[in-house]
Amino acid sequence: MRVRLPRWRRQALLPPPTPPPPRPFHSIPAAAFYSVADQGEPSPSCAYFSLLHNSPGLRHLRHLHARLLRTALYGDVVLSSKLVLAYSRHGGLFTSAYPVFLHMPRRNDYSWSIIIGEMSRSGFPERAIALFAEMRRLGVPVDAFTAPIVLRSCATARASAAGMAGHCLCVRLGLAGNPYVASALVFLYVALGRIPQARVLFDEMPRRDAVLWTTMLSGYAQRGEPEAALAVFNAMVCERVVLDGVVMVSLLLACSQLGSLRHGKSVHGFILRRCLGLGLSLRNALVDMYVKCGALLCAERVFSRMPRRDVISWSSLILGHGLNGHAHRALELFDKMSTDGVRPNSVTFLGVLSACTHAGMVDKAWAFWDMMEEHGVCPELKHYACMVDVLGRAGQLLRAERFVEEMPVEADEAVWGALLAACRIHGEVEVAERVAKRLLRLQPDKSGYYVLLANIYSDIGRYEDAERVRDLMRQMNVGKLPGHSSV
């Protein structure tokens, strides 16, 4: 007689069901892959390659990794390199990608290029350079795919020696003529500030794309050569290079450095005519250009039409009003910025401190100084110079001197120079003599401080001391710079 067990007893005697593997996504290739895998048949390498390329997360990557380890395909260099790339792109560079790379049975130039490129892309250019050195030590060949990655890593890390060595290696291997390598070399020399060398390489290139043109224009603008930047832009227009917002931002920076409102307005009109689109960074560059050219009404007009403003937008306008003596407008903008919930940065506080300097608002300046600590902004030497200027103009010279001596960092000539200038305003000789000694130790060949001290003596009738300072200038072979007028 057969005894039929209750249903719950029958289920208890059965083995637990095997949980299904996670499905990376619902697609035909994934369905075909798991269908083949569930039948116990080996999956082709192209199936793994496709799923690694399109995997949506670390959980599915680990599942595919486990399946690969159980097959002979794990020794495939291309698949293992693709696994390294997939792990890195999902945020597992050091936790998963790098260990996988270290435990690869075989590595070739492709796998080395992958890990070096991911180190550089993730913000670790020094590690990328170190890995490249290890790759060279092991005798792995360098190709036109690896060389640009390493050169750009040297540019990001500002590694001049490594960059020069990389250039020599490219020349020795015959890679310098490759357009991608040549473009990386131009980028390297621009980043290192060696614009003449970058221009030589740039001119030797038979074909130049928009990125390369933009690199040269940005390099000239950032290195303070606005005329050359404008010349590059004119050449870009003649060559019918596609222009975008990045080019316009660099061009507006060049106009700011020139202080040329005419050129700045021309660029603004060019942007509007070409319908390039006024993104946030481009609008910020326009505000900054108009501020530095002294056209605050134009800057206010651009600012008022911005659909969205960040801390750079507010800070540029506040600093412009502060430096031009519009204290009340600068402080009004600061209040509006706080109301909008935008957190101020060091440039913002430099603007309001400059405003307090011009308006003689000592108490307000101290309030902003305390506010910097509340917002986690570390004072820079420019901020210290502003505070010394505020105190000096208000006649609080001894307090200003004590403030400088209690600074946590060593004061530079701008800080001491502000105090010396205040001494002349108020005729304070004793403080001026102490400050001048410090300044002449910092800058013994700068004529302005000798002249300022001599003028302080002359203002109070101490002509012998003034002549003694001028004699010291002659002994030190310090010449007074001649003045000129462009009126």
C-alpha cells in the first residue's frame, strides 16, 4: 500500500531549487547566451564580448567573470582586457579592474593600453605613467594607440621630463608622424606652457581638426598671448573650421586679457550670428569679459538674461563691481546670491572685500572675513592684502601691521606693499621704515618701493633721508622705470 505524504512533506524532501543567474538585460543576444549556457554548451567568445560591452552593472559583470573563469576563454587576451575595461567603466578600477589585469595569464600591448588609458581617464595620470614605464621594462611594443594616452597623461600630470622622454620615444619608433600622436604632442607642449614648440608641431601637421585648433587657441589665451589667440581664430575662420562654445570661451578670455571691448563685442555678435548657443560657461565668459573690459552695464545685461547662474556668474559680477568701487552694488549682489542659495567661493569674498576697501567699510570687511571661515573658504594672500588695505586706508596701521605678522602664511610683496602705500597716505614713517625693510628683502631690485619710501620721507620734510634712499637705489643699480602716457 502506497502512503501519500502530505504536500508540505513532499516539498521538504526535494532539493532546494537553484537560483537563476542574473540576466544582464532583456535582449536577443543575452537570451541566446543564457539559453546556450543553460544547456551546458560552451558559449562563443563573441557572445561574452557583446555582453561585457553592454553589461549594465557590477553584479552582472561578476557573474560573467565567474562564467569566464570556468571556461578556457579566460586566457583570451581580448576578453580579459574587455573585462578590465568593463569593470573600470562601472567604478571598479582599483577593486576589480586592476586585480583582473594583474592576474591575467597573458598580456599584450592592447591589455596594457586598456589599463593605462583607464588610469589616465579616472584621474590617476601618475599611475598611468608608472604603468607605461613597467610596460617598457617588460619589452611590450608601443603603438600609435598607447603613445597618445601616455603623452596626454604626462600633460595632465605636468610631467615635463616624462613628456620629453615620450616625445623622443615616438620619434625613435617613427610614431611622431601619426596624426593622433602629433595631436597628443601638441596638447602636451601646450599643457607644459611650451607654446613655441607646440606651434612648430602644429604647423608641421598636414591635417588639423577642430580639437587641435582649439588646443592652440586655448594655449595662447591661457598663457597670456591674446594677440596670437586672435590670429589663430582668424585662421580658423579662413580654414572653415567648425567653431563651438569651447573656442568662444578661449577667445573671450583673450579679449579679457587685451581689455579690448571692441574685440569682445565682435565675438559676442559672432556668437549670436552663428547661433552657437549660449550655455552657462559661455555666458559666464561673456560676463567676465565685459567686467574686465570695464563695461559693467553690458555685464549686468548679460547677467540679467541668464536663465541659470552659478557661483562663477555671481562672483565675476561681484568682483567687477568691487574692483571698480561700486561697493553698494557688490554687497547687494552678494545678498541676492545668498538668498538664491548659492555658496560663495574665494573669488566672491575677494570681490566683497575689495568693495569694502574702496568704501572704507572696516566692520563690514571683518564680518566677511569671519564669514569665510563659516563657508569653509581658506583665505589666500589676495584676501590678506585686501584686509591690510582696508585697515590701512582707515588709518589703523598698527593693527594692520600686527595682522600681517600674525598671518599663518608668509606675506608676499602685495600684502606688504598695501601697508606701505597706506603709510604714505597717513604719513606714518615708523611703520613705513619697518615695512620697507621687509619689502626690500623680498624684492631688492624693484624700484617702486624705493621711490615710495623716498616720497614718504619727502612728504614730511626729511629730504636727507629721501636722498639716502635714492643713493641706495644707485648703489643697488636699481633704475626707475620711466613713465609714459597714451593720451
